[in-house]
Amino acid sequence: MVVQIIDISRSYSAILLTGPRQAGKTTMLRRLAEEEGIGRRYVTLDDYMERDMAKNDPAMFLQLHKPPVFIDEVQYAPKLFSYIKMYIDEHHNPGDFWMSGSQVFRLMRGVQESLAGRVALLHMSPLSQREIIGAPCMPFTTDLDRLITEQDKMKPVATPELFDRLWRGSMPGLVSGQTPDRNVFYSSYISSYVERDVRELSGGVDALKFNRFVTAVAARCSQLLNYSAIAEDSDTDVPTAKAWMSILETPKVYFYDTGLVCYLTRWSSPEVAERGAMNGALLENFTVSEIMKSYQNAGLESYLYFYRVRDAKEINVVLEYDGKICPLEIKKTAAPDKRLTRVFSVMDKSPLKLGTGAILCMADHISAFDRENLIVPIWMI
């Protein structure tokens, strides 16, 4: 991600980095600004005085904070985008504006209206497992030669250790040990999320109901979205559930951080999570989020799909790259059965070329059923 930002900043006048709170956006960009050594100013719209000026007098705001500048939490002043556009159109200086923000939908509306074609959009998730262990970050594919090469660079991870990672989560503050108490971290995270982001987007949202809503969603991670069931469990109605779901930004229900899922659904330890009724769903969520992060960290868009046909046959993930579609099944087993690949046949009628499929599982090394179907350890992603 660091390399992508530096390179892109040489070509675009503006960069916008989005992502959940406490994923490390501000820390990374401020550190890059110091290393850049060009005197880039920093201003955050979490500061109410700065926010008020950015919202009510954007021209004055830009006079006081001249580029090159890093504007943090920029979603709080959508009017600012129009003035940034005018500045860019007049000056055409690469790297003038670095921006970050947590409320993706509000940011996207402002960008689409004002900065289309002038801003490079990047997304930053909580840390990937490769980042945590210091392994090279690469987009996941089912290319066998590359997987074999990568396998030699990484240490196998047994199921208990993987669930320990899954349960502890991947937020930088937890991984670094800055906040050693996991429960305190996630409790504060949820409170901050509701107070600062949700109420900003939804007005007078009931905090207790929204907490119940998020918990109901977390309990359905890796499942098809069912608004009626979620609304019933969170003591709200379907229209409200749909509106709140748009804030969470979850199509099929996946979270970027499985530690948060475990916290919300009250799994008290990695061992309990591994043995519990949600272990398969947690592992699927973890795996899908790792695949997505592998593309985001390379500055690429991930093309991941969930596939389901009328007779209820499902494929957990369909990965599209290089004109091919690669079916992926995720299973909590170290010795998968070849019959698991039978479902891949539903893709035979696709207009795109069918690439190599894979069972992503708890195996300790790469293997294969045949040339078209691999066995790939989840710890390698």
C-alpha cells in the first residue's frame, strides 16, 4: 500500500484513502508525509473548528491549509470537494491533496459529484495476516507455480493458531499491543463507531438498537443476507435494517475483522470459537477478507463473487482475474474430499474461461486433486 501511494501521488493531484476507523490510515499517511520531506501540512476535520470552516467557508479553509496538504476525516465537509476540484483544475500539481476518511458512502457521493477523474481512490482494511507476520503481500490467485514459490516463504499454521489469529482480530492497535485488552478495544470501537459515524449518517439513531443490529449481523457472517431475520433479532423493522445495512457496507455478510465478529457474538476464547457452531462461518469470513486485503494492499480491485443457482448449489467464492473465473470452496478440514469440487461444474456454462479451482482449507501444504483443482492452505493467503 505504501509503494502504491507514493507512485500514485506522482501522477494524481489528489488521493483519497478510505477504510474503517483505526485501520491505520492516518498513522500511515502521516508517516509517509514525514518521509516525503516536502512540508506537507496535516489537518483533521475531527477538530470542530477546522470542520466548521471547511463546511462553511471552504475557500478560506484552503487558503489557510495550502497544498501540499493531508486532510483527515474529509467526509465531514463534502462541500470542500468542489473547491479542491477548482484548485486542481487551476494548478495541476501531482500530490497536492492527500485525503482520508471512514464513512465510505458519504465520501463516494462527494467524489462522484465533484472529483471524478481527478482523484485516485484507495481502500485500507485492517491488517492482513501477511502484513502481521511480515510476509510479502501479493494478490491471491490459483496459479500453482506462484503458490509453490510462496509456500517456501511462509511457515505452516495449525488450526488452533489460525483461530487464535481469527479471534484476536487484525486491528493495528491490537496487533501492536498498544491496546492489550481486546474486550476494552472492541467495546470502545463500537461506541466510537456509533457516536461518530452512524449518528452522523443516520441522525437520531438509537445506540442500543444499533448495537443489537450489528450483533445480529455478525451472527450471520458468511450467510446470505436476510433482512427480516436481522430486523426481528435487533427489534427493528425491515426498512430500518436495510438503511443501517447500507452504512455497514456488507452485501453477503462479511466483516473485514473477524475479531470484531467474535467479540460481538460473545466467543470468549479462540478455543471456544474453533469448537463453536459458527466455526465454519468464521473461517469463511476470515478467508474472504484475507483475499480481499491481498488485492487492496497491492492497490488493485478484487473481483470476488458468491455463486448460487436455483437448486441451492453454492460456491463460496468465485475469483475473477486475467479473463478467467476460479471457483473456491472454504472448508475447516485438513484433508478435503475430492467430492467437494463437484459443485464447480455449475460454472461450466460461463462465458468466461474456467480457471483453476481450489479448496481452501487447513492443510499444512499445497496439494492437488488434479490439474484443475488444487488444495490450498488458508494460512498461505
